[in-house]
Amino acid sequence: MWLFDLIGWFIGGLVIGALGRLAVPGRQSLGCLTTALVGIGGSIVGGLLGRLIFGRPGGWILAILCAAGIVFLLDRAQERAR
């Protein structure tokens, strides 16, 4: 059943990553896999921040905000590389 868990994490990460990308103005050159990884990373960071600040895991909004922050940082890193 771990395969279904991985598929669920990927789909959830894709949704959160896409919403995080929508929150950042401008065009980002991130592929589908990178968007999913950003969403998964945003979920992890949002969950840890929520636990640290509120004493319980963060929800969707905190995950999307963290994903938007990761997209913003990736976008800035790509601009510097150019």
C-alpha cells in the first residue's frame, strides 16, 4: 500500500505546489515534478512551523504559504544564476 501513499503525496504536493505558484506573481519555470516537490516541501515546513507555533500541525493555508515562499526563493535563485 506504500505505492498509494506515494501517489497521494505526489498529488497533494502537486496541488499545494500549484497553489503556491499561483500566490507568487510572475512566471516561474518549474516543471510538474518540481512543483510537486515544492508542494511536499511546503507541507513539511508548514507542518513543522504549525507544530512549533501553535502546538499542532499546520493546515492547508500554512502549507500553501510555505510552498509560495519556496517558489519565491527558487525564483530568486534562478534570477541570480542568469
